[in-house]
Amino acid sequence: MTDWSFFPHLNATLNGLSAVFLVAGFYFIKTGQKERHRLSMISAVTVSAVFLVSYVTSKAIIGLDSVKFTAEGPIRWIYFLILGTHTILAIVITPFVLVTFWRALKGRFEMHKKLARLVFPVWLYVSITGVMVYLLLYQLFPPS
Ligand code: HEM
């Protein structure tokens, strides 16, 4: 039997990488480094696309309810709050990320900028909370 237990680690790494590229891309555009902004954002979108494929593949192989969060107390509420907001915002923001990206690729930078101001913080939140969910579920409170 193949051991698929690497998937959560891989997925969390991809989420973390996406956050790093987003922060770098933001820093680059705010310091006028447009080419580096372009490369960082293309990297963020690419890593997120790979994450999506990996995530769907892992769910198809391992199953939808493979690992349960078993810790009790306030941390349980915090976990589900993070997981819930992460999941909803990830679904909502994806089409907006694509539109923001498309506008930039087409050179419509004024419109790109307007949407990017909204998309950027939400996308960063989704990437960071993805890593937090992983840390809580697999590293800090692993099921016994
Ligand atoms: C979905 C991916 C992207 C996101 C989330 C994003 C995000 C941002 C953000 C937050 C800003 C600054 C807005 C502000 O000034 O407050 C910005 C500006 C800019 N972005 Fe992107 N960006 C992305 C992709 C790209 C790509 C691929 C390119 C190049 C083809 C690009 C080119 C630019 C340029 C030229 C500006 C400056 C626009 C101006 O000041 O007139 N961006 N972007």
C-alpha cells in the first residue's frame, strides 16, 4: 500500500509558500519593483494552483473526513473558527484572484490595482490560516 501521509505536509508547505510570495510581491510593488512584483505574483498563483490540484487529489485518495480535530476546550472553537473562515474565504476569493491576475496580464493596471487592494489581504489570510489549520491539526494537537 502506498503511504499518502505526505499530502498534508505538502499542502501546508504550498500554502506557506504562497503566503511568502504574496508578502514579497506586495513589498516589491510598494517599493516600485514591478518586474519582481510580476514574478512573485505569478509564483503565488502557480503555487496556489499546484496546491488546489494536490488538495483535490489528496481528498480523492485519502477521503473527505480522514482526520478529526479531537482537542477539547477553547482551542476547539478557535480551530473551527479558523477552519470555517479559511474555507469560506478560500472559495469566495478564488475567482477574484483570477480576475485580478487577468487584469494585470492584460495590462489593465488601474482596474488591477482597485481589485488587488481587496484581494490581496483576503488571499494572504487564506494562505496563512491554511498553515495554521495544518499546525493545529497535525502538529500541535495530533489525534492520539
Ligand atoms: C493575482 C495576482 C496579483 C495580485 C494579488 C496583485 C496585487 C497587487 C497589489 C496589492 C498592488 C498594489 C495596489 C496599491 O497600490 O495599493 C498591485 C499593483 C500592481 N500590480 Fe499586481 N498583483 C498581481 C499580479 C500582477 C501581475 C501578474 C502583474 C504584471 C503583469 C502585476 C502588475 C502590477 C502593477 C504594474 C501594479 C501597479 C499599478 C499602479 O500603481 O498603477 N500584478 N498588484
